[in-house]
Amino acid sequence: MFPSTVERVPVNTAKHVNQQIQHEIDGNIERYRHATAVEIDARLSELEHEWDIERTLEANAAAASLIGLTLGATVDRRWYLFPAAVAGFLLQHALQGWCPPVPVFRRLGFRTANEIDQERFALLAFRDQQTKPRGRS
């Protein structure tokens, strides 16, 4: 009925956008394949601070709702419809994995947590290979 939490955003993203994001992930993984542990740790730190699509949507919805509530209280009561629409879109996203901002954010390169983890796990494997003691020949 509804796509799984893991699949819902990619399923509702244009194929070429998913391919572009995967190409970026693959390029980043290849770029760090032979990097030093320090370089890998720096990239892992960047990944820890990267906002995934869910966090971006939540922040966007909260900001839009607060703006709509403020405008409704200070300018015109009709602005209260804006946070109501935002709440509806957020519910739609929770159920289906799609809402109007998703295609925009995906085209801007916002990734799912799984897509970020894909890169993170590859980098952790590279770093672990570097720190393992080498066997004697």
C-alpha cells in the first residue's frame, strides 16, 4: 500500500535525479578509496553534519508554518491556511514519501539517510582496512 520508509523518497524521485545522486555517491567513494585516514575522517565528519532530506523537510515545514502563523496573527487571518497546507503536505510525505518540496530538494542534492550511510559505510571500511595490522609474508 505505502512504500517503506527506506524506499519512499527514492521511489517518488525522478529516475535521472536518483541516478545523479548515486553517481555523486559513487564518485565520493572512489575519490576516498586511497585517501589517508585523516582525509577519510574529515569526510566522515562532513557526512555527520549533512542534513538528510527528512531533516530538511521538517525544518522547511516548521519555518513555513511559523511564518504562516505569524502572518495570520499580524497581517490577515487568511494566512492561517498556509500552515494548514504545510501540515497536509507533511502528512502526505509521512504516508507516501512525496510532497511538493521533495523534487526541489532532491534536485538540489539532498540525500536520504540511507544514501548518506552508503557513503559513510564505504569510507569506514576503507579506514578500517588502513588501520588493520598487515600479516607477515
